[in-house]
Amino acid sequence: MASYDSARDCFVVRVVYDGPGFAGKTTNLQRICDQVPVSKRSEMYTPAALKGRTMFFDWLEVDGPKQGGRTLKFQLISVPGQIERNYRRRPLVEMADVVVFVCDSSPPQVNDTLRTFARLRTSMKARQTPVPLVVQANKQDVEGALSPKQIRKRLGLEEETPVVSANAAGGRGVQETLRTAVRLGVRSFNEAGQVFELPAEFANADALFDHVLSFEDAPRDEGPVEVEELNVNAEYSSLEEEAMMAHMAASSIDALESRARRAANSRSEEDSDAKEP
Ligand SMILES: Nc1nc2c(ncn2[C@@H]2O[C@H](COP(=O)(O)OP(=O)(O)O)[C@@H](O)[C@H]2O)c(=O)[nH]1
Ligand SMILES: [Mg+2]
């Protein structure tokens, strides 16, 4: 489904790029920036990126085809990949009109890809309306990379789910992935029969950042991931440790963030105590 932005008199379709950390989500958006003329897109916006890592999301808007005389805009939002940031990712997936799942096809990362996909499946199932999915088999240039066919098998994809072969860093497959997502987005837009006003929190990147910050204070109830969906082979289990190490670095950032927040809260409590008569 799409939204209608009355402020700009256009329809908006949200394409959310999900996938494990380092799979190439940000790279996809960067290449789209390189390949789409400035007149047909916004600037890319990445709030609070930390050492090149996406902490919250990347945001880019691209003009699509006209629909009934009105412009159709595609909001491309890539989510943070680290497992620890699932609570930041899930609400974005819930609001997607189309989901692109970017896979790291290199063998040592397959476990991480499967685990992240299981989480995505769980989030997609929790939605009230189904959402079209495109899978990108990225990093095909890496030696021994799983082919798109193997990715389809490992992820247990339905036949109708498109899998696009890509080397996003080299700019290959990025446009095709976007075109496929746009096609599915336009189709579901035409089938939906009704369009709602664009929620204020998705009006622009700043509003979305404010919205996403509000999750920080919400309880982090992740819900269980369905175990049978994990389908992680024992042959890869030694690699789990490696993935955990990578995630440890990310969680220490989380710990720092929450310590800073606690300190700020206790300071403001002290301030208000001091003001008591
Ligand atoms: N070899 C290879 N590296 C890639 C490819 N796509 C992205 N990368 C690299 O993978 C790293 C992580 O990419 P990034 O877009 O930041 O991943 P994200 O965490 O999913 O946003 C960067 O160093 C990219 O240059 C690819 O197709 N092949
Ligand atoms: Mg990123």
C-alpha cells in the first residue's frame, strides 16, 4: 500500500532495505545516489552514523513514474543491521510498502544472513497486511559466494519472490533491485484500492529520526523468533562465535548510550529535586 502526502501532492511508497550488518544496504543507497540524476532524487540522509555504521537508518527519496497525474515518490529506508538494533529495525519493517532483503552471500556470513532473515519473517508475519519482498543476493564478487539459486534454497523462499544477483559495491544489480521493488510497489499501490494520508513521522528524514528516537525509551520486547525458521546448519556454528564478536563491539556502543541516558535522567531528577521547596 502507498500513502498520499497532501503537503506535496504526491503518493509515497516506502521501500525498506533490511539485512545483516555489512551486507551492503547503505552501499545500495549510495550507488542509487550515484546513478540517479540529482533532479530525480533527494540527498541521502544518515542521522548519527558512527564510524561508517548506520546507527538508525539511511534515508533517500527517488521520483517514480506518474500515477493519475501525480508524482509517485519512493522513500528508500535502510535499517541498522546489527541484531542488537532489532528494536530500531522492527517498527520500520512494520511500516514498509515493499521490503528488500540484502544478503551477504559470502559463506562465512550465511549464518548471520539466515538469522536476520528469520527475524524479518517474524516481523513480516506480525503485520496486518502482507508486504511484497525482493531478495538481493549481494557480494557475488566474493570467492565462493552462494549463487542466487542457493540463496533462494537456504532462505526457503517462495517461488514468486524475486532474487536479484548483485555486487552493490561495483554498482551491479542495484538498479535492477530497485526496479523490481518499484514494480512490486506500483502493483500493490494499484491493487490496494485505498490510500491513507502519509503518517507525519514519515514526512521527511528529520521527522523519521524523531520517531525512531522515541523507540529508545520504549520497552524492548523482541518477541520470540520462530526456531524452525532459523534453519542454521551445524557446519556453520563455529562461525557464530565470530559473528558474536562483531556484535559485541556494537553492543558496547549501546551500553554507552544507555549509560549516558541514565546519567542525563538522574541529573534532571536531581535538578527537579533541588527546585522542591
Ligand atoms: N566485496 C563486496 N563488498 C561489498 C559489496 N557491497 C558492499 N560491500 C562492502 O561491504 C561493507 C559494508 O557495506 P555497507 O553498505 O556499509 O553495509 P550495511 O551494514 O548493510 O549498510 C562496505 O565495506 C562495502 O564496501 C559487494 O557487492 N561486494
Ligand atoms: Mg548501513
